[in-house]
Amino acid sequence: MALNQAVIESLGFTEDELTSRMTSNIQEVFSTMVGMDDLQHLPRQDHPPISFENCVTAMVGLAGTYNGLVCLHAPLNLAMVFTSGMLGMEVKEFDDDVRDAIGEIANMAAGSLKQHLSCGGADIRLSTPSVVSGKEYSVAAGNPADSFTLHFAAEGESFMVSATLEKQGHAACGAAVG
């Protein structure tokens, strides 16, 4: 799905430009924090999944000039690989370290998005990450028409970073951010 027109117009750049910037930011986070330099950006899906099996989802809320939610959805095994890279040691079971690592990655993704949405991000606050996991669950994060999703592949599996945004009444200067 694509972001709504009001959000796009307020950004001062296109959704494709936002996708490119966020893809680069996510790849940088995974390179520096997880030690994964081979993260592959996958093509967009018209209808990204909202139901997950044997996955973990970390969510960070945005409040201010833009309100919304940034989510990182990953298979449990891949989340353990991410955590192993962050901690520099092999992680063999899903535990609090994995939840913390996935929450931190989602927080970094939300922080990157925040910088693109406004002048330095001072007018947008981030929540503490919330993490859910399970054999089968669904995540409904607002109107799909107000969302965009980035798909990536690593270690033979795929994961997603999605954002749902709505514009509040304040003027933003996203075009000034490079």
C-alpha cells in the first residue's frame, strides 16, 4: 500500500524517494548494528501480510506532527540471527535478548523515519518499543491506505519494516532533510 496523498504532499518529496532513503537507512542499521552487509531490498507487495506465524513484531509509536506506528516483522529464526550479530555471540533460543534486540532495531528504524518526516525530528516523539511474538497473530496498525512497507531478505528469509502515518495540523519541513 501507499501513503495517503496528504502525507506525501507534506513531505516535500515522493514516496519513492522516502522508500529509497529508508531502504538506505535500514541497510545501514543492519550493517553497523547487526553486521549484515548483504541485506537485500525486495520489491513492494501490493498487499503486505498482516497475519504472521512463528514471528516476532516490534512496534514503535510516533506522536506529534505525524502520528503512526513503525513495525519490524521477522521470523523467529531470523530475529535470533539479528540478535547474534548485535551481541557478537550465537543465540540459540528466543528470549528477552531477542526481544530487546528486535525492539532496538525497530527503534532505530523509527528514528530514521522521524528524521525524514520533519526538521531534525524535534516535533515527533517516539514510544518505547513494544514486542509481540507467537505461533500465529495479526497486527492491524491503522488504515492500510496510510501505510508503506519495505521488504528485505537476509539469511534466506524475508522480513518487513512498515510504517503507518497520518499528518497532524502542523507544517513540516521534510524537504529540507537530505
